[in-house]
Amino acid sequence: MIGLILTVILLPIVGGIFLHILKFKTKKGKKLYIFGYVIVNSFLAYILFSHGTTDYIRVINFAGEKLDFSFKIDGMSIVFGGLVSALWPLATLYSFAYMEHEQNGRIHENIFYSFYTATYGVTLGIAMSGNMLTMYCFYELLTLVTVPLVMHTLSHEAVAASRKYFYYSLGGAAFAFIGLIFLIIFGDSLEFVYGGVLNLSSAEQNKNLLLFIYFLAFMGFGVKAAVCPFNSWLPQAGVAPTPVTALLHAVAVVKAGAFAIMRLTYYSFGADFLRGTWVQSLLMAIVIFTILYGSSMAVKETHVKRRLAYSTISNLSYILFGAVIMTPLGLAGALCHMVFHGVMKICAFFCAGAFITQAHVNYVYELDGLARKMPKVFAVFTVSSLALMGAPFLCGFVSKWQLAVAAIDSGTPLALVGVGILLVSALLTAIYMLTMVIRAYFPTGANTVHEGASDPDFRMLLPLFAFAAAMLVFGVYSEPFVEFFTSVANGLL
């Protein structure tokens, strides 16, 4: 089993390294090679996850009993790893078409795909980490492999965005490291155990100190999850190529931050230790504010990708809201929205990438009448917009419903306020998403010509249709998925 775990982590990394060694006669041959090892890796990952959970697997012991480099597959690993493994091949196929239009696509193509696929392996490493130390190592590595992707175009804006992303991530990692140190001191182990690993006798004697340390670690991991006030790097990172921003905003980076917070809360400190304390109330207030802030800024923003970035800020805190409810229902809702939002948001970003490559459109007012030229893309974009706002029969409604039920069930007054904010955010989402849809179908301005614009080829359309179908399937046939998330949230997997 350990051999297969290491294979799915290392194959995308090694495959990217060999891009610089192998000589390809044609560009098509290179793309077949890249897509080949990505699709094989996803196939191997699903074989691995289909075998179910594993015990704690120690690979290397650094010092003492606690400092292990280890892996473990549990329900959380399957949820996050399964999401990543499903989306990456489709994202890779999409990137082949998109990068042909990228200004620096040919010059830096090997470098781009080396880091792009390495990110796949590192993200799976986060998903399958057996303890906090291992996850922290992969979490830091994720920053290092994604910084070059943000600065890919080497423009002034891209370099500035990559620096900001790096500085924010480095600062967040420092706070998370403090949490790691205190878990070493006050925990029975660093292993991820449902219910937490704190030594309760010593933890209760230092409860306020540990609650403060949890707050620091939460905010540290929250940098990648774009929680206020550490979210300004995310809209700025939109200067990266769309295949990068889609994975930054929908799968790898931001979801790694949310995933790490769920691990920290339920599998390290323990929800029972944290529930009902001042830190729960403070963090719930912060994530509720972030939900409202992100939605409000999205309404105001006129740049399409930055508008979607602010939407991501809001939706990530939906996930964190479920996590800080600190009940099994809350965790189930958080997992549900983590998966469903990943599908909805990567689809929306890929539609935006199609606007950029096919019609050279970047701003909302430039969308006037574009649906006539790109009917297939806008049909899918309409589905993703409706799903994001929580329309019934689509997956966004299911995950938001689960979060609302968890909040009401908790009986916490602040959680009930959060339900109201979810409703306000849904209204704001309808405004900032449907504005783009309506302008595309019913133009109001003079910019309705869009010379040369058309739907893209199958490499872009196939992922878009697959995501649209997934949003519908998750919406009308959600029960098996919700049951699985509930089992994970109750520590049964």
C-alpha cells in the first residue's frame, strides 16, 4: 500500500521533471505524454481510494516517537484526494487549448507543466498525510510549486502577485508552525485521530493558552483559505493563466487551507475541546464577516476573473463556517461544500478562460451579446452561476442546505446569524453571477460585435460539459454523497 501511495504522489512530480529530459518530436507527442501520466495517476489514485482506509503508515522517523513522516488514508483523505484526482485530468486537457493562446505559453511550456503537475502530486500528499508534521511539510511545498505558476507570464503584475502570495503564505505557515510545536508538547501524538490528540489533563490546565494557539494556527492555515484579513493575495493572483487560477481558487491551494483547518479542528485539537469557547465564537464571527465581505466585493468588481476570485473568498468561508460549528453535521456540510464548490468554481473559471481566449474579454461590460457567439460556453456558465447562487436541483443548493441545517441544529446564536448571512450572500451571488449571464444574452451596450469569437474546441468544451453534468448529478442525486460525507464527519471512515 505504501508503494502505491508514494507512486501517486511522486509520479506527477517525476513526470514533470522528465519533460526537461525527454526529446519530443512533436508538440502533440509532448501533450500525450503529459496527459498520459496525469490520467494514469488519477486511475492509480482511485484504485488506492477504492481499497478504503488504511492504518497509520510510518515512512521515516526523524526523532522521538512523535516526529514521523507518515501517511494514512481515512475518509477525509478520500474526499479531498478524490476531488483532486477527478478534476486534474480535465484541467490538464483544458490547459492544452488555453496555453496555445498564452503569450509565454510556448517559451515556458515545459516549466509550466512541470510545476502544474507537481502541484497535483503535492496536493495528494496533503490529502494522504498521516500526521500534522507530514501535512505541514507538503503544505509548505505546495507554496513553493505554485509560486512559479502565479508568475508564469513574468509581467510586472504577475511578479508582484507571486511575491504577495509567497509572503502571505510564508507568514501563515509560521503561525501554523506554532500550532505544530504546541501539539508536540501537549499532544499524545501528531497523528490525525478523530476527536483530537491533546493530553486532556495537561491541556485543561493550559486551556486559554491552547485556545490562543489554535486561533493562531487556524488563521495561519486560513491564509491559503483566504479568510479575512489575509485574503488580498487571492484576487491579485488572478493574473496567472486561467488553468492555474482555476486550480488555485477551486482545488489545490485554497481547498488545502480549508482541509488543513478541518484536520486541525477535528483531528488534532478536537472539537469537544474547542466547542463553546471564546475562540469558536471569535472564529465564527470572522468567517461570517468573510462570507459577506467576499460577496459584497464580487458585486462591486467589474473584472471577470477578480469577481470570481472574490466569490471564492466568500465560498471558502462557507466551508470554514461549517468547520467552526464544531459538530459532525457542521463538518459534513463543510465537506459537502468543499467538493461541490470545487466543481462549480472550476467550471466558472474555465468558462472565463474561454471568454478570454476566444473573445479577448476580461470585463463584465465586455460580455454584452457574447452568448450569441459562444452559446455552448454560456449555457454551461449559466448552469454554474445558478449552482453557485444555490438554485434547487443543482449541487450548490445541497451543500448550502447542509450548512444551514448544521447551523440551526447547533443552537448557537452566532450560527443562526450565520444562516441569515448565507441567505444574504446567496442574494449577492445571484446579483454578481446573473449580471454576467443577463448581459451576455440581453446586451445593453454597444459592444455586441465580438469579431471572430466562437465556442472553443473539444479540449475546452469537454471539461465544461463534464462539470455541468456533475453539478446536475450532485444536485438531483446527492443522497449517497451526503451519506458518505456524514459517515466521514462522524469518524466512521
